[in-house]
Amino acid sequence: MKTHDLKIEKKYFNDVIAERKKFEVRKNDRDYQVNDILSLNEYDKDKQVYTGRHISVKVLYILDDSAFLKEGYVVLSIAIIK
């Protein structure tokens, strides 16, 4: 199990916090695995700064299927760690 520190745009961060967004689409350049932890750090794209807000989520499932995704990308099913 690894912990990955990742940037997430403000609009998506708010949806993760509200538990409306339960997935992340990411380039698979970090060898993501089920049970890994994603430390999602809110990033304000307009101001180009981190806001200081963050949340930790656990990877529950990984979709890695070239029929549905651009090569090298995965969909990570996530759940907030409470």
C-alpha cells in the first residue's frame, strides 16, 4: 500500500467532499493499486495555488480498459477515509 500526494481542482474537490464524486481519472504513472491512499490536495487553478484543504481517500477498484480509456489512464473508485 502506498500513499500518493495528488493535486485536485477545486470544483472536483468539493464533489469528493460531498461524496458525489466517487472516482478519479488519472494517468497511471504511479502504479496505483487497490488499497492505496490518495491524499487529494485542493488546487485553485485560477490563482495557481494550493488552498490548504486536503482529504484522504482509499482506492477500492481500478478500471484499466483500453476499450473505454485513453491509453495509460485508469479510473480509480474511491471512498473517503473517515
